[in-house]
Amino acid sequence: MARLKYGILGPVLGKIANLVGYLRLGQPILRSKPKKPKKKKVRSDAQKAVNLRFKLVKSFISVIGEFIHEGYRLDVAKSDRIPENGASSYLLNEAVTGDYPNYEIDYSKVLVSRGRLQKPSNPTVKLEGNTLKFYWDVDPNWGYELNRDQVMVLAYLPTNGTADYSLSGARRKEGYEELKVGIVRQDQYDLKKDDFIEVYIAFVSDNRKRISDSVYLGSVAV
């Protein structure tokens, strides 16, 4: 008695279209031909420019991610974007300056929060030792809810890409807040006299459902 082990036509040996047939340890094998490696595409200067701008913004956002998440959470609430992506889009369009490959962030154009809540009134800041002291005007005619808003403050040091911040500080009615800034420890980071801290302030409502645009308070000399 005979058996047709590989069928009446036998096993497939050799190439058929994009298939290759062969025997391995007595067993017929059929596989697709390996694809030729694609040539590595050379990116254009325009593509490199986009990537470089994106990398610059992402590097900044990654340091203050928690603040950005809170600051843009309400701004993107009605879209399918996450807060970090909303912030990236804004900063890429509004705050990145220069020409390829010399891009930099214009910190005066940065918003670390976006919203329609009333912004701080005439805010100022000064550095004493390792403490930033924030001040803003208080209006006795403010209502209960406005008085209950909490301040959000941020200090970013471009020299070494570090930051300190507070997401829920003093009430708006207090008119004053302090922020300890470990980033200005000169023994740790070897800062120079011409190093500056980029400082921002904003308010968030007591129920966290409303937030203001941030206000840039300028570059504070270390």
C-alpha cells in the first residue's frame, strides 16, 4: 500500500511569487520571501526643524508636567487631547522663536495654564534667599467664591532644566504667597550671577472647575 505523504503534486520547492518552499528535516516548509531592507530616508531640513522644535517644547513640559496637567486640564476638557498635548500645541505656535537649528523658548510668551478665571491683579515677585515672595492686589468687593480661589506659582530655571512649584497655595484674598526654591542652591548647581528664574502665577477656583491664564512675572536674577 502506498501513501501520498506530500499530496499528489508533492511539496512546493523553490520560489512562487513571494513564497519560498523547501524541506527542513524532512518536513515541507512554505514561507514568504524576506523583504529587502528599505533605504533609510534622509530627512529634510523642514522635518528636522519640526522635530527639534517639538523636542525643545517636550523637554520643558516634562519638567513641569504636573503643573501643565492641572493648568491645561480644563482647556482641553471638551476635546480628545490630553493636557500635555494641548500645552505642546500652544507653545509650539506661540512661544518657540529663532531659526533652525537655533530655536529657543521665549518664556515671556509661555502660558503654563489657560482658562477664563480672573487673573491675578498686579502681581509681583521678589527673591529673598531661597524663597520667592509673591504679591497681588486684593479687592474688598470681591465675592466669596473669588476670595476662595487658590494661587498656583511656578519657578523654572533654564540653566539646568529644574523647577519648583505649588498647585494649591494661598487664597486670593490673602494677597501673598511664598515658594521655597531649591533650584537656586548655588552649592548644588554652581549657578552664576547671570542665571535667571522664569516665574509664573495663576489662580484656580476652590472647586478646581475654573482656572486663569497664567501671568509671566519675568526673569528673577539668582
